[in-house]
Amino acid sequence: MASTNGKIEVEDAALDTHQITSQLEKIGLSQPPTFSGVQLSPEYNPVDIYRAYIIEQIQKISGAEPAIINNALAWTQDLKHGDLVLPVPALRLKGKKPDELAIEIADKFDCPIVEKPTADKTFVRFFFKAGPLATLTLNYVLEQKSQYGFNPLLGVEDPSKPKDSKRKRMVVEYSSPNIAKEFHTGHLRSTIIGGFLVKLYSAAGWETISMNYLGDWGKQYGMLSQGFEKYGSEAELERDPIKHLNEVYVKINQDNAEEQKEAKKLAERKDELEKVKNPPKPMKPKKGKENDAVPEVKWTDEQEKQLQDATAELEKVQEELVAKPSIDEKARQFFKRMSEGDKDALKYWQKFRDLSIEAYKHMYARLSIAFDDYSGESTVKQEDMDKAAQVLHEKGVSEDSKGAVIVDLAKHGAPKLGKTLVKKRDGTSLYLTRDVAGNLERFEKYNFDRCIYVVASQQDVHMAQFFKILQLMGSPYSDAVAKCEHISFGMVKDPKGQTMSTRKGTVVSLADSLDSAKEFMHDVMRKNDDKYKQVEDPEATADTLAISSIMVQDYAGKMINGYNFDMERMTSFEGDTGPYLQYSHARVCSMARKANVSREAMENADFTLITAKEGVELVRALAQWPDVFLNTYKTREPITILTYLFRMTHMLSSCYDAKDANNKNAKTMSVMYADSEEKKAALMALYEAARQVLGNGMRLLGLKPVERM
């Protein structure tokens, strides 16, 4: 499984008809049956061979349609309940009670690779026979290697005619930091979630385009330029541009906050009074609770005078700040000059942008992330924004409001989305305007089949407004947005659960976090001097372990859930962590070096010799990997893969400690103490297959498996 440009490059490793037939002949079967309207992929997934025979048998017994049977067959939550389960009511058959039909299916079912099914009320449970399953599964893994589990047919327009169909195209926009701001742990989520989605769709056969849409335009660059003029150092800028620009940005924002303190205080006072004057309408009390109704508050003349005084004072202070001009006003004027193409205004901005991108590229390389397209708000063409503004006006979507241009989405059937500004009074555009024009530019450039925006949940309203406006604009804008979706994710907070802010200087630097985790891992590695000496590049290995620890913590819940960035927990070797996954992979690599079993011996081994319960359970788990991939393709949740990998590695660990029931001192799954060369080859093939599946899953998550640590 080659990984280039942050993607999974899938080669066609499908088993051909001859290979599948050859495998099946070993267990007394021929080519699996096929059914119209049922898309199975036995060339990629050994479990689909079982599905084919099970569908065939159930159709004969019940008369149900093959497509309905296929949709009804499901995984079990636990292997003790079977490999596949059929909820009989899902067959939608009339004339026979589901529990009676379940018994009939179990009694009449006959397939040489499946045990006699069990009828459990209205469920039929199917257990695959251990010998044939081991023979099929391990041959698949050893044959397909880094491609095992992936299905490139998912990314073609017509999977039934893959050679005649073109690959679908997916654009994924992710990471998208604001230039000149330090890459912090908050940016990590978008970056690794987006990177994961690119790898997932690449492994499913899509043509993927990674896009980094930088926040590289806006008033904040007027703020930053002032900060650099006041606090900047060319020497510090060259040494560590992002860290230095971040420092001056924090300082100038502190100055601005001090300058705006009085205005902020007056604005808060004005807001408080307006809420008293115009309180939300009280809800009608429930019947019998009339006496509990909140009494109406009367607005006094004194309060009206206080509101008028606060409003007048606020306007006076704001006018003074503009006349001064204040830091905020200078930043606004600076951005206006940038928008008009002023060369002096753009000089600092271009320098900050170029230095930022170069610095980000180093961080992305460390995370095994790369982009096909570095675009940004600044790259959106003015003529495309003007055209979008014209369409908004002509379609009656936008309207004037005190010199500004707004869209009142409540008037267009979306009351919860409220009003949004698309152009300021001074004529400068907002990023919503750029998003609208940029979406069509992207569609025309790439002609994508799907486009995913990986954007934090804090921007849910903005994204909903953005998509709604595109829909209202009609073709071609509505055509483009129909192929777009927003994947939202929760925020990363600091170890104490506090929200991080660049402006306030409370962010946790990702580079510093990685360096700290790397040093911790390096110290752990040094504790075993013999093993440490065998690691080819200890520094690089420690860095890989550090990145794994951070990424696995990020993946450890559903994307929409936020989490606290807890270094102590993520770097632990105890429990389900990144270091544990890496240890599991390195342990099998160590075993392979010591066992010294040839690849040829493993590929020709007799897998029916794997009879211990622990080994059989591990084989069953390895057979599930292509289904796990398919399920992840549907959920797009990294936790789907991570949960599987931890469950599989726990089974793998159980194999190391498996004991003979009659002789507690005999390790039945030990390669080194196998009672024959044939058994040794079969066991080593099982462990190699587990290592391969673990590695495939880790690389799909963006982790780089280590062989020594």
C-alpha cells in the first residue's frame, strides 16, 4: 500500500477468477454464485464468498429475493454470536412466522464451509468453519499484502463494469489555518480528519484532491502588520516565522483590547439596557400555573435616559477611536488598501503568507500530510465575487441594509439561519462572499463528483448559511453545492478543558506538543539499552511514536465530540493508545526476525493446523477487515477502524499467552516452540497476516507502523 502525497495508492490486487477457484477447490467448492442486483466483491473480500453461498441457500429455502437477503445479513456485535446473523423479519416474507422460518432455515441449511446454523428466536446465526476460513483468509492477506481489505470498485461510477467506468473525483478541503498563526492543537483535528478522508477515499478507488484553503485575507492582516512594525524583528522572523508572528499578533491584540476597553464596557451596558427594554416574550404559563407567571417589568423614564446616554457616549467613543485612528481602525483601513491592490499594503502580507506556507509544509510532512492545492481567500478572483454579488441581487437573495449588503435567510425559508452580511458598508467583502465565489471556481476547475469541507462545529451556522445561499442562487451555483457536504468536528481544548484562543495567547503549540511527546517516547526507549541499540534511527522512531500517540487520542471518539489535549494519557503504553498499537506491530516484527520462516513456507502452509481457540478467533477477526473498511467508508468515522484494531490486537495478544488445556506449561500458539515445522509456518503466517492487517489499518489512519522500538 504505497502512500504518496498523503494518499493511499491502491494497486489492483484483486484475486482473479482462477485464484478464487483455486482457493475454493482446496476446500471442495467451485466459483461462488452470483446474483442480479447484488454487488459482492469476492475478489477483495473473503467474507463475500460466504455471503454468496449463504444467500444461495436462504433463497432456496425461503424464496426470498437475493438482494433482500444480502441487505438483511449483518455482522454480529461479538463473534460468540456468530460471524454473520440474519434477522428473519428483514426478509419481509408473508405466510410464515419469523421464528418458525428461522428454525426451518437452520434445519435445511447445508454448506461445506459453514457450521450448522443456530436459530435464536427470529435470528439465524452463521458460524464459519475454522479450517476453510483460515485457508481462505490467510491466503487472501498473504496474496494481497498491503492492498488487503481495500475495495477500489467503490470509487468507479459503475462497479459492475470497472474497466469501462471512470473513477469518481473527490475534493477534500481541510486544515485551512490562518496564515501567520502558529499551527496549534486546534488545527490538528481538521488536518488529520481531512487526511484520513483522503486516504479512505483513495483506498476506495476515488481520485482525490487535497485542498488547503488558507485563511489568508482579512482585517487581521492589518492588525498583524501593525504588530510587526511595533514589536517585530527581522532576525526572529527568519529564525522562526510562525512563532514570532504569533507573538506579535498576541501583543497587538492586547494593545487593541486595552484601547477598546471603554467602548466595550459601554457596548455591554447598552446591550444590558436594551434587553431590559425589549425582553423576550414570556411563555404562556401552563394550566394551573398562572400564579407562577413572570411579572411584566416596566420600563422607566430613568432607564430610557440611561440607554440614550450610553448610546450617545458609545457613539462618541467610537468616533474618537476612528479619528485617532485606533489600532482597529488602522487595521480596517489597511485591509481596504489590500483589497484595492495597494503594493505597500500587500508587501508584508505576501511575505507573511509565503513564510507561513513553508513553515506549515514542515509540520504537514511530520504528520505525513501533503496537499495538491494551496489556495485561499486571497486567490478568489474579484470578477467572480462581482458576478456572485450580481446574481444574489438579481435573484432577490440579497438586499441593502444601511449601506451594507445582507442576506436575510428567514425570508427564504430558513428562519434559524437568520441574517448574514455579504458586503460591508466600506465595500470590502467578507469570507462568506469569497466562499460563494470560490465554490464555483473549484467546481469549474476540478469538475468534482463530491466535495467535502472539513470544518469545526463552531462554524456550523456559517456553513449552513453558505450552502443555503448557493442553493438560492440557482444553476450553476446550486449544481455545485448539491455535490458538497460539511463534515463537522468537535473542538480540542487544553488539558483543563478550556477553549484555546490565538488572540489571547492560550493555544497549545502543536510543534511544542510533538517535541514534548517525542522526548517522552525517547526516554522510554532508552530504558531498554539492548533494544535501543537495534533501532536504526531512534530520533525518528520516537517522533513517529509521539505522532501516533497524539493522533490516536484524536481518533478515540466520534468526530463530532471534542476532547481535552491530555499529554499524559495519550503517551501511555497502558490501555488503548497509539504507543500500544505501535508496540503490537513491532512485537510481531520482532517475532518474525527470530522465527526466520520464509515467505514461501508461510504461503504454502497448512492453515488447518491452526486449531487453538485463540488462533481461530484471530482468523475470524482478520476475515472481518474488508467489512470494517466498507463500514468505515459508510460512516467516515476513524473510530470504526480504531475500535477494530484494538479488538484485533487484544486477540493477537491472547494468542501469545494461549495454553494447552491439558498442559498448562505448553504454549499452543508459540512459533518458537511449535511441535513441527508445518505448525511453525502456519502460526507465523497467522501472525504475519495480523501484522499486515494492523499495518494496513494504521496507515489508513495516517500512522506510520514501526518495526523496532
